[in-house]
Amino acid sequence: MSSALNSELNSFHRFIPEQLSSGRGDVSPEEELDLWRAEHLLSATEEEDLLAVREALADMANGDSGMPLEEFDREFRQRHGLGAT
């Protein structure tokens, strides 16, 4: 697990007891998650990355299998002036 993800999960783990101790027992788990997300907004880069992943998953669900790794590797290496492996 990445340290960023671990940190995020720990933050959420601390958030829930704080909410419960403040008397917010009438909020559903989904609402708690929404509250936590509102307090921990993603950076612009993270938001763009999340959007790109969601779009890629939607494309896959609609049958787009993407680009073969070999083709991507070849184009990436050409674009960045890297030699072949």
C-alpha cells in the first residue's frame, strides 16, 4: 500500500470517531464519507488523475481494450528519445 493511501486511510479512520463523539450519530456511512471528502479536497492534479482513471474504466466497460503495451512502449520511447530495450 502506498504511503499516500495509508495516510489517507489513517486520516479517515481518525475522522469517524471525531464525528461520532461530536454527536453526529444520525449520519449514514455514505454521508460521513461525503463530509470527510469535503474536508479533504483533492489537489487539481489528483482530481485530473481521478477523472482520467474513471474515463479509462468507462472506456474499458464499453469494450475499449486500449493500446497494447508493446505499441505504447515503442511510441513512448520514440517520443522521449529513449533507446529500445
